[in-house]
Amino acid sequence: MAALVWGRGFSRAWLRRSAGPGCGRHYRAAVCTELKQPLAIEEVTPRPVRPHEVRVDVHFCGVNFADILVCRGQYQERPHLPFTPGMEFSGTVLETGTDVCTVKQGDRVIGVSGLNGMAEECVIDQKRLWQIPESIPLREAAALPASYGTAILALERRACTQPGETVLVTAAAGATGLAVIDVATNVLQAKVNDAFLHVMQRKSTGKVLLSLK
């Protein structure tokens, strides 16, 4: 599986697991043991959750350009080897710390982990986790945190986009560009050049499903 991930150049691929019994003692993770080399699937021992943390049964993990860079040693953050990449994921809550009040066991969630998302389990601070409605499939939900988080930060926090203003999107073929168009037009009530709107109707996302089975 790791060879397949690298063979596709981490082109918005996916890491998927099927939840099931018997995952309590160990879980599998895609581990970067050497930069610029295929990831290795290894058995990992779970660690206890701290009072403010949540353990999530990861169903899907998005693979972003930043994941490519971190596995090549070219990202702004350089974790010590070995490490598990994966910056965004979706899944269900397995366990909560004593101080957690935002989610409960069984909730469907998305999260921004920074690292550790490409695994069957992920322990994360409750502040970096959000519940999602039952109507949103976990597969699609896993693509939301990085792309839409970036779009909201750029348009609302940095550009302070106002209703009626025009937003120029120069790279609208990927997830972040599509998210910018969606947020600009449907949330902030701004205008986007018509030349870019056709990409919203594209049926192919270029996403790949990968399995840890």
C-alpha cells in the first residue's frame, strides 16, 4: 500500500480503515522511517489519552501537498523520524479524557491533527476536533478541514472579504481552490470570475481510496 501511495505522488490519495473489534492493544499506522522513501505499515501501541484529549477511530485520512513535503523533509515543520504523517481525518470517537466536554463516544468527527492522521487511531486535543452531521459521509468529510480551513482563513481573516466584492481565484482546480469558490460565493456572498465557476461542476475529484486491510 505504501508503494501505491508514493507511486501516485500523494496526489490527494486516501488512507482508509474498516473499524472492527480487536483494535484495543495495537493499531496500524503508516510510518515515515526514512525521508523520500515509501511509508511502512507498522503496529503501534496506543498511549493513554490526557484529560483534554480524544481518541478517534480513523476511517479516512486526506493526503495533502504538505504531507508530501513533510515526508521529504521540505516542510516548515520537521518532525523527528520516525513519524506518522496525516494532517486531516474523519472518524468516530472511541474514548474521551476526563475534561472533554465537546464530544462523546460514538460521535462522528473531523479533525486537524498536524501529524498522526494516517493510522487506525489518532489521539488529538478536543479543540482540534469537530462533530459532523449524519448526512455527511465520512469520506467527503475528511477533505474538509485543510481545504476549507485554508479558504476561510484566507478570505475571512486575511482578506476580510465583504459581500459584493470580487475574488480572483488563480488556481481553482484543486481542493483548496474549490473551497475558496464555495466559501466566497455561498458564505461570504462575494463574486468570483465566471471563468472559474465551471470547475465546481467537475465530477472527478482525482481521489484514491487506499486500504489498510
